[in-house]
Amino acid sequence: MPAPSKSGKISEQNTALKTNMYISNLKLPLEARAMGGSSHNNDIEIFNTETDELIECIEDKSNNSSRTDYGQFRIAYDENQGWYQATGVEKPELVELFTFLKPMLDEKLPTNVPS
């Protein structure tokens, strides 16, 4: 049985390959690339092959463990601005969610919570 990092990389490569087969059938100018490995990069990125523009990112999950990331983000506390979104700011839906939560966080947790 391969190490989890190798197994994840293999899964990402297989998903990118299958995605490319689907894209090819649709005759779209797109390409899926396995980018993640054991890094903080997106697992699979889909690019426009004519412009090399990044179109979409996909997280590849081979199991549904407690570490599965369904669009999580981190928040942090600053004494001047209160709670702020520390990661995930490139995802509009996460920014919208945090914008909704921030007033409640600032009100209910008006100071840094020890970790």
C-alpha cells in the first residue's frame, strides 16, 4: 500500500486524466493539471489552453476522513480590526460567508481566543 502522500498524488493524476478525457469529448479548449501533491497548492487546476488562464480549481479527495476540506478557511484576530479572514480570500463564496460571520464574531468574541 503506497504512502498517503503518494496515494493522493496518484489519485490527483487519475482525476486530472479523467477530467481531460471528459473535456476532450466536449471539445473545449481546457486542460486539467494535477498540481497538488503534498503541498498547499490546489490539487487540480483547469486552464484555458489558448490563454493559459486558470479557470477553476478542484480538490481531489480519495476518502471522507475528518481532514477532508470542503472549502474551509482560517480566521485570525487583530486588535485594531477584530476578526479577519486569514485564508481562502480568493474564493468569493468564502469571503461572502466570512463577511456575514464577522459582525457576530466581533460581538461575541471581542478579543483573541487562546489556541
